Amino acid sequence: MESVPNPSVSASSSADDVSDVHVGTRNRVARSILANGPSTAVDLGKRLKMTPAGVRRHLDALLAENLVEARQQRTYGQRGRGRPAKVFALTDRGRGVFYQAYDQLAVDALKFLADSAGSVAVEAFARKRVAELADRFRERMESVPAEERPALLAKLLTEDGYAAGLRETGNAPAAGEQLCQHHCPVAHVAEQFPQLCEAETEVFAELLGTHVQRLATIAHGDGVCTTFIPMTVSATGTSKSTEVSGRVPL
């Protein structure tokens, strides 16, 4: 991602009036949200070693350019006094700025592949692409019990830049966990070639050793790629769920 265009420069001519230092810092703020998912100003300040006032100044600029949006932070369980903190997430426009230069090339290449060799070739390409990810994850996934694999998969995906988290959802017998990916590097390409999402879902099922269901995708216009994983039943007959540290709210 070293050559990713600067969101402030790409999205607005008003960036010409901003100093290089401010533009560079604003880009770091946007990249941090991209990599870690929706974040509070406090979270961003800690990660970037900035004061809250400094972070909010750059967030205000990104909000004005419609590159990020503010949401109310969801809370689970009992909440303390006061308003919940706001979290800031990249908009579709914000995500597009990071990848627009590469997306068109990828779309053109896949269109050529589809026209010259048919949709079967596109499906084969999609499976080969995610098979490489599966090969890198498989040994670590197989080293842990089945009930720990969803949490490990979320961790491995986060290390790979997908900003993934895990949350418990539903009640027995339909209880399970949702694997939430707040970033997808091929979202705009997958809008036209859903085979990429389908192949990824198949690999998740293979790695987890269970059927999974894709509930939402960024490519389809949803804010988060969400995959439902049925709850694993332990040997004692009780359902077990795990949470990933650094889980990001929906």
C-alpha cells in the first residue's frame, strides 16, 4: 500500500490549501481507520501518538470531504454513564480513493479473461487467489481445536490487513458467531465479479471445518463483510464462543 494515493489530494482540490504536513497526517488517520476498522478519536490518538484535539482536527477535514463518517459506538452489556463515544469509519468514497488506480486495471483484466475464456476461468482465478491465503493459514488453523478457529481466523485476517473481528450472535439452536471484515482490498472489483467473494467464503468454510454463510459484503454496498459461523459444541455439550482482542464494533 505504499503507493496508495493520498485521500485528501485525490478527493478535493481544497487540499492544495493544506500544508504537506497536515495532508500527510490526515492520510495517516485515514489509513489507520482503513487498517483497524471504525475507531474513536481516542483510539486514533493512541495509535498515532497524537493529541485528541489534533486527531479531531483531521477527522473534521475528512468528514467535510465525505471520506469518513461518524457513527454512534455500539455497546454490549451494561453501559456506563454519559453518551457513547463516536466512532469514525471510512465511507465508500474514502475506500475508493485508496484503490481506484488499481481497481480499474483489475476489472479490465478480469473482463478480458471472462470474454476470452468464459466465466469458468474467472471462477478458477478467484479460487486460486484465495487458495494462496488458505495455504498460509492452514497449518496454524489446524493446530487449534475447532472452537478456537473462528477467533484465530479473525486474528490472521487482521494481520493480513482485513481489520477483522468476531462477535457472538443469536440464541440456541441458531447461535453462532459473526466474522466481520471491516476492510476488503478487492471490494470494487468484487462488485462486478462476485466470484471473488464466493471463493473467499468457500475457503473460510474449509479452514473452519464447518458450513458458513455470508450475510453481507462491502462489495454489495454493506458497511462490513459479515460471515455467520455456527456455534461449535464442546465435548461437554455446552456452546463455546470466543472474542478477539481489539474487536471492532459494527
